Amino acid sequence: MELKAFVTNLGKYNEGVLCGQWVYFPIDEDEFSEKILPDIGVDGKRYEEWFITDYECELDGVAEYLGEYPSLEDVNILAEAVESWDEDYAQAVVDVCGFDDIINYDENGFLFVEAESDADIGEYYINETGMAADIPEWLINYIDYEAYGRDVRLNSDGGLSSNGYFVERI
């Protein structure tokens, strides 16, 4: 997953001139200060500050999380973290826990289930974990997948989002 941002010269922006460019993150600090900033007119004399006017990333909420005035380090940390994540998987984690879990954990730290409801969660746990093998065939039709899935969700450190259900692995 990519993260790019439109880096803008703050001084020129305040003068009514939009001067900036799209930058893919993560980016080396030297490249940012020696190439990107001079390209947008941030010279350290007349124009000293930059800010971000737009973000493009498959994850919703990046702009709210980083804001207009993030440090280069914060943008790079998030960009490095999202590079290895699947979009739906990452969005589910962000929806339930927030961006800190994307940065501090990797995909292997979570179980992700493509689920839209408690019934989907219950069906996954019963059928995919081998529990169904212990249930007599005549009793399978009487399982309340929704109730079981709700109990799993409420008794775990996970959550249901618009992209699926996830739970932190123990």
C-alpha cells in the first residue's frame, strides 16, 4: 500500500501561491531536504516551512491522523508501516483500534476474518477451527452462529469493522 502527500511551501501558500509537489513516502531525509524542499521553493531564508495539503492512501483517515503539519519522521513511520499491509486488513485494524496498532504491530499479530456480521464470525470460528468436527451432524442445524459470534466478539480484544473482523493473536 502506498502513501503519498502533496508537500506545499507554507510561505508561498500564505501569499496566495500554491507551490508544491506530490511526494511518495517513505523518503530519505536528505533527499527530502536537498531535492523536494528546494523544488518547491523552501530555501531556509525567505521560505522556511512546509506543510501537507493532501494525502493519497488506500487507508481512510490518514489526513486526520497525520494532519497538515506532521514531522517527516511521522509520515515516514506510517508509510513504512502500511507498505506491507493488505488494504482491507489494515482498514479493519484502523477502524477498530486506530493507526497506532498499524505502526506497532504487523499483520501476523492479528487474525483477520472477512465478516460482515456476528453470524459470519460464529460460522468462521465453528467451521474453520475444527469445532464442527466435535458436534454431531444432526445438531449442526441448531447452532446459533450469530449468538456464538457475538460472544466471541465481545470476549475478545478485536472488533468488527466495515472491512471485516479482526482479533489480536495471543
